[in-house]
Amino acid sequence: MTSPQRQPLLHDLAVTLAAPTVVLSEPDGNLDAAAPRAGVQGLFHADVRAVSLLRVTLRPGAGAADGNEGWLPVVAVMTATDGPGRSRFVGLAQALGDAVPDPTVRVDRRRIVNPGLLTEQLTVRSTATTPVHLAVRVEIAGDLVPLEHAKAGLAARSPLEPTGELSSGTGMLSWGDGTVAVAVSAPGATPDAEHSTLTWTLTVEPGESVDLHLAVEITEPDAVVTAADPRPTWQRPDVTADDRRLPALVAQSLDDLHSLRMAMAAAPGDTFLAAGVPWFFTLFGRDSLWAARMLLPLGTDLALSTLRTLAAQQGTRTDPAAEEEPGKILHEVRRGVFDDGQGLLLPPVYYGTVDATPLWICLLHDAWRWGLPAADIKPLLPALVAALDWIDAAARAGDGFLSYVDHRGTGLANQGWKDSGDAVRFTDGRLAEAPLALAEVQGYAYEAALAGAALLDAFELSDGERWRTFAAGLADRFRARFWVSDQQGPYPAMALDGSGRPVDAVASNMGHLPATGILNADETAAVAARLAAPDMSDAYGLRTMSSRSGGFGPLRYHCGTVWPHDTAIAVTGLARSGHSEAAARLVEGILAAAPAFDYRLPELWGGDARADTPAPVPYPAACRPQAWSAASAIALMTALTGLDPDVPAGRLHLRPTGPLPVGALTVQGLTVAGERLDVTIGSDGRTASVSAPAGLIVEEHAASRS
């Protein structure tokens, strides 16, 4: 049994989802949360496991006698995704059909997940020379445990006792707890509530097939999150490249992102991206913001909905238990108190994040530059002012920097994106003590201050100059306090600790800084050199921590693994600042990893060197799909195109990145200012053609290092 101190495994499970519903099963399509080494199998609806057992077995013969004797498994031979919310499983019935070496009876399983609904079609096919008589049984049950129960690796609970009936030829089972109800229907099947089974008896003639149907419907009247509007949230581009891995990665990523779309029940018209399956299958401030930001080249609708959703729950009071403060953007939303049984106790709406507030401002600004209409921005200006005021208050409280501490001791010890308890370390491996001021957060605050100033000026509000002054002062303080040196030269520390000492591990935090503008040209060059060095970049992407650091481990969650979104953010900054070789090295790492995951990028993977392992080592508890991991495919593609729009100024800047690691690249069907944008980049990194909306002046800038 999995230790309660360790998260259950996910890396080898088949995932089919349509938020807020997901099925995690074995590769044969079955799931049993109570089985040894089951990981976190189940049909989850938001934060509840609605189904903990779903197993298909066969029994030769014309009847289906009682008992468990004689039931045989279907032997899996193929598992594949089949588009958003769809999976296919093919298995063999080895005990049925002709007594010849070749299989003559197989079972095809088509799984479709829609929000609140699982449907499966079981097709029994026969090429046997005589009729095949058999029974098909589905065992199905649910324990309705909360997600945190499964996440803690605790044993599955006994299933709820179902009720069963046969109505109009349809076998039906149902169970519930007063808040969540589950109803199972199977036309033509015989229900058995005592054993929680549905059974068909059938005969399959030679060369024919028989289809069986199963449906599981989940209802939750008081749900916190719900399905997104079914209409498309963004435009899907057509991508071609000499390196075919990039188009394949973009295609799978867009399928996954479509399935991760979600809305708050209180505002079903505003779509955001759930952070990831299964642990973070809800609204997360930081994750949802980053994912929406990376998808801006596909349109601004997702950005607007995400901004609105988060603004609606922006902090209005000071509440240490929830880490709420006026103007602060939340960290996450759950259906109830999140209690992992190991000391982490979060309220349903939790604000323990130091970076979501500046990132909210950055998304609003970037969406404006990509063409978000002024009429959509104006209602968000009060939230902008409140968010800026929070940054000011946080900086004043943190000796000029944005810092954090877990005030109650039951929240997140670390409140940046690297939020595991051991994420922030000195180069000798010692843990840093809070309050902590993270390097990248100061960059976000700098960028947010200038972004806020630009928006305030554009909409004729006061204090633009105040925020430019704030940004300049923050850059000066950062330069004076964060920079350290070792034998390889200078670099920014990952944080300042509670005593103001630089936390000097060489880490990927610095990779977020070039895109924010807080560094000058020489500082950016120093960061680029550190990121491109083998200790950071010879893995399948950018390591979160240098392999030379004392706290490094290739499978430590934030201390040596590779996170694709982290890599994509670094690539964006490196490409913009003219460090194309460093950017290309990191892009190639992600592209090399993608086929090993069937192009569905997980949350993270191991930081082993590419020379040491022929494929990336999975991090076994990683979410997959994960919103910002999937969105990183779009961020990488955008960085390679060099696109940098400024719609308010009527300009579309193209900043060539130099020779592309994917060869020639064409992207058709991007969106800027609500209209179509096509661009072709030659393998040398120069713009071959661009078709931009009327009214935008296209300006190609010479590649330079800034």
C-alpha cells in the first residue's frame, strides 16, 4: 500500500477529461482505487471521487451465473487518446473464439467524458468461425472520498451501498451522500445492487459485433466549479515546421487545454483553465493566469474571463487564516476545507500566494497589447488599482521587497510557484527560513508596476509616474541585494531569507527575470550564460536547480526536476533579449521530452541529463495534463516567431530570434486585435512573410541583445 507520507502514482494512468470531470484508469480502461499500487484511480468530479471501481470482465457461456468464479479479464493491447475528452482501449478475449494462435474475439472500448457525464461503448467483435456465447459484466461502485484523501495516499474507503433497478430494459445503479449523486445506466444489462454489478448476456455471430452502452452521470447541486461554455474559447492555429515534433506538441496541448476549461458556478460565462489533473482540478490564481497569458496569441477571450473571475474574488479584508488582504489575488478555490491529514489545512478560498497579484496586472497589460478592447478593460480598472495598492503595501511590509510567511502554520510554507516546503535552499542544501523574498517575484512586481503605469496613463488615471518611480527603486534595490557570485561568475540569488541574506542556490528562478525587464543588458547576459550552462540545461529542459547545488535531486519536486512552463518562461525572456542560442538549447530539451509523453506534457519530469537517460524520467505524482505545461507549447511557438504586438500603438513588432531549432516555421490563424494573423519564419530566424490585420504597422527589428 502507498505510504500516507507519499502521493500516489499517476505517471502510468490513462487520463480522459472534460472539466470538471476526469477518469484516471489503468491502460486497459479499468479502475480500482482499492487495488494494490492503484495510485489515484477513479472518476473524479471536481474534488470528489464519484467512482472508485469500474471493471469489465467476461465469462464464456450462454448464461451469467451468480458468483465471481469464471470471470476473465480483457487483455489490453492498445490505449490511446482520441481527441478532447475521448480515449480508446482495445483488448483481447483470449479464452473465447477459435482455438488458434491468432485472437478471434476482441473488445473495443470507447470512452467519452463530458462535464458530469461518462459514457462508454463496449464493442465485442468476433472473427471466430462459430457463434460466441458470453456474459459481459461491469463492476462499478463509488466511495465519494474528497480529493485530499486520495492525494495523501490513504486507502480507499468502502464503497457506498448502491440501489439498483431494471427500468424499461435498462439496468440502473445509483448512490450518493446528499451533496453528490451518481447514477449509472446500462441498456439491456441486469443490475445486481448487492454485488454492484451490471451484466449482459449475448451471442456474437461470426464476423459480427455487438455494442453495449454504459453511462455514469454525476450531479452536485451546490458545486463551486462547473463546466465552461461549450463554445470555443480561442482560435486554433495551423502550425507547420521542419521539426514535426512542434506541430504535434501544439496539437495535443490544445486538445488538453480545451478539456481543462472550467468556470465558477457563480459565473458560468467566464471560462478559465483548471490548473491540472487531478490534484489542482480547480481555479488557481497563478496557474490560471500564466496559462491565459501564454495563450494570448490565440485570442484575448480566455484572458478576459480569467481576469474577471479572479477580480470577482479579489481580497477585500485582512484575514490571516485565509491569507486574504485587500487587493490580493487568490491562490486557489476548493469545494470545502482542504485537509491533507499532514498539517496542511486550507480554507475553501485561500490567498496564500505572493505572485498572483502582480501576474494579474501583467496579464491585463499583455491582453491590452494583444488587442483586448478598452470597453472590456475599463470595468477591471478598480481591480487594477487595488492590486497595485497591494503591491505597494507588500513592499512596505517587506523591507522594499515582496515577501511571504505562512502566518498560521497550516498553510503553504512557500508561496511562490515553487511552493513545496523544501523548495528554497542555499547552495549547500540548507533550507532558507521565512519570511522569504523570491527573485522572480520582484521581477513580476517590477513588470507589474510599469504595466500598471502604462494602463493608468492610457485610461487617464493618476499615479502613473508614482509606479514608474516604484519600479526604478525596486530595480535598484534588487541589483544591490540579490546579486551573488561563485566560481562561474555573478548571478541573482533565488531569494532573500528572513535575515536578508541571499539564498544562493543556482536555480531557475533567475530564468523568469529577463522577460520582466528588471535586468540590464549585462545582467541578462550573465543570466543567459548560467541558464545555458550544462548544470542547468543538459536535462530535457531547464532544471529547477543546478545539478551542482547541495539540495539537488533529479526527482526533487522543485530542486532539480524540469517544469515545462518554467522552461518556456525562460525561453521567452531569452528570445526577446537576443540570447537565441540559450533559448534554442532549452527548446530542444522540451521537444526531445515530448514524444516520451505522447506529446501530453506533464507538470514536471526528472532532471536527469539527456546523456544519461534515453528518455525523460517521469515524476510519478505529476499532474497530466497540466494547464501551464500544455500552454507552454504555445509560449515556445510564440517565442520562436518573435511576435510582440502593441495594438494600442498600432504596431506589430517582429523580433527575429536567429536560427530556429525547429527549422522553418509557419503559423496560420493566430489572433491579434480580434483578427487573423499569419506568419512564416525561415530556418534562419528571419521573417519570410506576415499577414497582419489592417491598421497594424509591421516592424521587424534587427536581432540584438538587450
